[in-house]
Amino acid sequence: MDMPTTSLSMEQQFKLQVLREEVKRLSQDQAQEYLLEVMRQNMVKENLFKYWMKKM
């Protein structure tokens, strides 16, 4: 099985650039809340991945 690559696709690079521009317009408080929500979602994704791996 091939390991996933850590490089981003062109579409992902574009989305990241759009997000970069949007984040520049946030206040510090908004940016901190956004970061915390992204981290929470990432933790949920990790938990789901671990759950699915156990079920395989």
C-alpha cells in the first residue's frame, strides 16, 4: 500500500491561499476561535480514523 503524500494538490493549494487571505481579515479573537475550532475538528477526524482502523 502506498503511503499518502504530504504535498498538496493544486486545488488544495488554491483553497489554502483563499483561506490565508480570509484569515488576514479576522481580528485576533476571531482568529484564535477559528484556530481552536479547526483543531477540534482535526481531533474529531483523528478519533474517527482511529475508530475505523480498529474496526478493520
